Amino acid sequence: MNQLTIVFAIIMLVWIGIFGYIVSLDSRLRKLEKDK
């Protein structure tokens, strides 16, 4: 594996983490809205 592949894999993992965090945060906010 060359360095570019490793860097690309790290960037992809970071993006997946950010996206997953936003989605979970969004669903949590929607749940709070429903409870009101």
C-alpha cells in the first residue's frame, strides 16, 4: 500500500465518522421534537 492509498483511506473513515455523527444527532433531535 502506498502513502496516497493510506491517506485516502483515513479521509474516507473521517468522512464516514462525521456523516454518522450528524445522522445520529439529527435523529436524536427529531426524537426530542416528537416528545414535546
